[in-house]
Amino acid sequence: MKYRSRVAAGSIALWGALIFSGVAKAKAPSASKSPAEITGIPDGISIRMLTLDNPKGLDAARWDFTDGTTAQDVLAIIRDLKPNVLDRFITGKQDPDMLVPVAAGEPPMTVLEFLDAAQAAGAPDCIITPKINLKWSLEKIYLSATNLSNLPLKKPLRVISLDLYPYFYETYGAEEAEACLRKLTDMGFKLGGNFTGGPRTPSFGMQFHGTFNVNKGAGFMPNTNALEALRETKPEMAKFFLYIDYPHPMQEFTALPVDEQAEIYYNKIWPAQEKYGVTYSYTILQDGWDARKSFTSPNGPYGGKSMYDITKDLINRTRQ
């Protein structure tokens, strides 16, 4: 499906100086470098909890939970699981001085303090990889990236996860897509993106990690055709993330009986990581789904464990 017709006639003018000619394509990285050196992403465990988000407008992100979840709840999960990557933990522009919800009796905490605490609570090399949605306006994309780059964190944000990159490429065309990636790279970011729906979309040697989805029609097995296409067309990529992506695949997954969800995790998702050399990003809290509150049947094969318990078990198995 083509989207160029949806772009306003003035979109190119909006970019102005952002578009320039003669942009050189990045070369594939040296094979002597490790995946972590190439991507800026540490090896290990990746989890998804969207905490601060503003999908519309240019204002700073707001706390994403409406069920009473506090900063202490989120930090407790991070301390418990010790992830290496807080994948898409925040999206868009952040107000470092805004207060986040805290538990009763806890001192006030700003966004900046929360993000520092989150990275400190994970594994020693834990990083946040913010999401930038490429369906946003160009103004919001660059406003968000500049803000994220300049946040005065103890461990600065240097890796971005681009959402809907194939859409962006089809909407704006190759020249503008390449210029966008170059501008974000020049800000000091290592880039990677979600290539669901377009794994062969050109990335001009500037995206070093790539995300692909499960195949719902194959019972939530990894979409190995998409993974193969990423590897064939993007030699620079050194890390591949597997998602049960939002909204539709995850909606269908969470609609299954929880025993079936657990079976998919144990028998399909977890073994696929070693088999295909990929990293599954475990969803913990997002869009109203809470792995801690999703329970298997008491008398079933998983003995009433929550999906959080199962996630923790699989994380521990990976680390053995």
C-alpha cells in the first residue's frame, strides 16, 4: 500500500535544510565488532513497559498508567527482573522536571530522577531505548529526538527505536527517509526500527537493530520470512528483536486463555531466541495489560502462575 498521496504538499518545505544532497550511505560495520558495539544495545534481557507517552500533540509525555501504578511499582519490577534493555520505555518529548506518581509515603520524584533510577535498577549495563513514532509529524519527530538527546541523565539516551519505519519510507520516499536517518544519526543516536510489514525496506546502512513480528497465522511462531529478509537486505544489522507487537497481535495473544499464552512462551517464543539468534522483548506492562495480573488456571499445567512468573522463569533460564 502506498501512502505518498497522504503527505501534504508542503511537507518537503517543512524539512528545509534538513534535506541535503549527496548523503553517503553508511558502510556495514566491521565484523570484528561485537553486536553490542555495533548497536549500542547490551546483550541480554529485554522487557517492555511503556511508562511515559504522549501519542498526540507536541506536549511532553505523561504517565501512561491509569490504574494506580506508581514509580515504585515499575522500579520494583526492574530490580526483580534485572533487564539489560528497557525497550520503548518512554516515547517522545520528556519534561525532566515533571513529577511522576509515587507510592504513599515516598518523596516526590521527577521524570529525570525516575529515568535515572530505572536504568540503575536493571543490570549494570541496562539502558533505555526510547521509541519515536514515525507517523508523527516531522516537527514532532525532530523535537522529540532533540529533547531525548539532551536529557541530562547519568546514562544518556543514545539508542532510538523507530516505529513504523516502512510507513515512513513509503510516505516520504527514499531521499527524505535517508535524510531523516542521517539527521538522527548526526544527533549521536544509534538507530534501529520496527520493520513489521516491510522487512526489505531500505535503511541505507544506518539502522543497526531491527524488529520483526510473530506470525499469528502460524500460532504465534516467529515470522522467519521477515527475519530472513532483514538479514538479507541489511548487513549492518547486528541485533534482532522479536515482538508480539501492538496493537493487533498482542490483542489477539492476550485474548487467548492464559494457559495458551504460557504454552506459546514456553514452547515457541523462548526456544526461538536461541534457534534463530534473536531477542524476545517481554511485555510486562502496556496498554492496560499487566503480566502480574494474568493468571494460568490453578489446576492446569502451569499451576496458577502469572505471566509475570512465567516471564521471570524464562529470563532465569536464559541466564543459566
